Amino acid sequence: MSPMRRRRGPSLLATAVVVGGTTAMVGSSQQKKAAQQQQQAATQQQMAELEANQAALAQQQAALTQQAPAPQAAAPAANSLDEQLIQIQKLSAMKDQGLLTEAEFSAKKAQILGI
């Protein structure tokens, strides 16, 4: 009988392929993780921008609320022409800023003028 051969493990080439594949899988996993982290950072930045925009909008609304004419219980005829003009100008500015529609502006203007 021939001397017993020792069985060797997989060939060097097969080992290199497996190791290379493992490296590729690890690299792919790291790339996915990095992409997820970038997505999370982008989402957090968008949320911060949204919160800043909401805060700015709240400040603008507060300022406009202070500028907006208070509802008047008295008859519009009691207002002087100067007061009516000032109120209409304020309403026009609010309409230009997109806070009032054309219909809302017209209705309020008619109320101020008493028509």
C-alpha cells in the first residue's frame, strides 16, 4: 500500500476567494451603514430646518396678529377716512404676504368701508 496521504484543506486559491468575498461583504456592510448614517444626518438636518421655519412662521404670525386691526363692534362709519385707509393698507400687506385670500381681503375691506 502506498503511504497514507494527509488530506490538506482547501486550496490556497479557494481560501483567497472566500477571504476576498468576506472582505467584500464587510465592505458592503460598512457602506450600507455609512449610507444609513448619512440618511439619518440628512433627516435630522431637515427636521432642524423645519423647526426653524416653524419658529420663524410663529414669530411672523405673532407680529401680524399685533398689527392686525382688532374686530370692531362699532359701526364702520364712525372711523375716520385715515383710519380706514390705514386698516385697508394693513389688510393689503397681509394679502400680499399670503395670509389673506382675495375674498377675505375684499370682505374685510367692505366691512371697514361700511359697504
